[in-house]
Amino acid sequence: MRRERFVVKSVQAAAYSADRFVLPLPDGHRFPMEKYRLVREEVSGWADLVLQEPPAASDGQLALAHHPSYVDALVSGTLSEGLIKAIGFPWSPAMVERSRRSTGATIAAARSALAGPCRISFNLAGGTHHASHARGEGFCCFNDAAVAARLMQAEGLARRVAILDLDVHQGNGTAEIFAGDPTVMTLSVHGEANFPFEKARSDWDCGLADGAGDEEYLLAVEQALLVAQDYRPDLLIFLAGADPLEQDRLGRLRVSLAGLAQRDARVFHWAASQGLATAVAMAGGYARPISLTVAAHLQTIRLGLDIFLRIGC
């Protein structure tokens, strides 16, 4: 009797990196541009991850979440001095291209998670959640999660989207864009006294006091997941900020690296067990040394891969 040969194909998730498109910054600027290259270099040899360069988001795609006049002004360099100052980056064509690519990476990650063989995908940057309908602020030009959510809906790939924002700063831009929209649920666990100092209203917010540690933080994450569970989304966009870390310069919480691992594991176990397509953006991280931020981001990616490849792919 002839024996059949079975070949087991390894499943790989997609990750999108735009670190080749560098945002030029003056010396001493506090935005940690280097972290994106460092994360990409670390994951480039992982067998269960396929690295790709994302396409740039088009003006039409950006206009799904932003006013066309804002998109045009930012792209052309005609934003007012005040609006440029609010963003916190000096304007340049390279800044525009970098912002388009970072948004394109979350679009690609969402599409891959929804349509690919594995239900998780990663943007190795992204999480630019302070950009609202007609302005940017806080190192955010375009709101990548909002654009991706709107485009997936427009393409008929997802009807209901949940945006789980676990960056230490509230996603005020995301909350403003989707205010009153029942097809996108916005959830945020953040530092209540931290930036932005005037909060928008998400569908579900939990503001933590300065110095909150692992126990309080993880309880809030569990509450967020219970709310998201009731919503039953088709797509989860997870902003996995590294800035709740206790060593973060801008975070003001006291969450340990192990606490962030528990956070990520709980989110990924929940999503994978639901078969929920999950696009992950790295969001903020400002620790010194920068290796602490990189370690937190790598931990997020590794846990997402391990859990989804075991449960959800």
C-alpha cells in the first residue's frame, strides 16, 4: 500500500514596517523614532512572522476619517503654525510620507487579519490616536486606527469594529471621530491626569490615577474586555502602548513589564478564543533606556503570535 505524505505548512502572521520612511526631527526631540527600527531588526528573523512594507494611505482613504481640507493642508504644508505646533513635529514632505505609510500599515494589518490565514497582524508603528477629524496633535498626524476601521467597513470586510486603546494617553481623537457611531466602539484605559488634559468621551473610558500599578491596571483591562465581549465586533484594533510601563518618561503609571505581559496575554486569549480578527499597533513608548520600550513591544508581538498560532490560526 502506498503511503501518503502529508506536509504540515507553518502558519505565519504578517507585520508591516515603515521605519525606512524616517521622520526628520531636530536634535534632542523627545519622540523615540529609533524604536521602530530596533523593533523591526529584532523580529526580522522570526520564522512565524512575515515582514512587509506597507503602501502609503491615499488622500481618499485618509478622508474616510479626516476632513478633506485638513488632509490637503497637511499634505501640502499649508497648515497654520498653531496646528503644526499642536502636532509636535516640524513639517516636511518626509513627515507626510511617514504618516501615510504608518496609516497604510494599520490598513494592511486590518485587511490581513480579516482575510489572511492567520487572524492576527501587526503594525510595528501606529496608534496615532490623538489625531481627530480636522486636526492633529500629540505626535499624531493621521488617525491610523480610525482610517483603517472606516476602510474595512467601506470594503465590506467588517461591519462592527472595536478599538481597544491601552496606550497610557487617552485616544481623544479616536473618540471624537466615532462619537455617536454605533458601528465602532472605542474603549480606553489611560492615565486620568495625563495628556490630553481635556478628554473626549469614548464609548467606555477608565481613567487611572497617577501611580496605579499592575493590579488596578489589569482589573481595568478585564472590565474593558467584558464590555467589548458584549459588543461582538468583527474586527479588533488593539493599541498596545508600552507607555504604561513604570519606567516610561511620559506615562506616570507604575505597571511592570510582567504586568504588560499579563495585559497582552489577556487581550490575545480573549480575541483568539473568539476567532476575532485582530490588528495590533504598537502605539506609545518613551522609556529610557529605549531598550525597555523595545522589550515591551517585542513582548506584545511574541505573545500575540504564540497565542494566536496556538488558538486562533
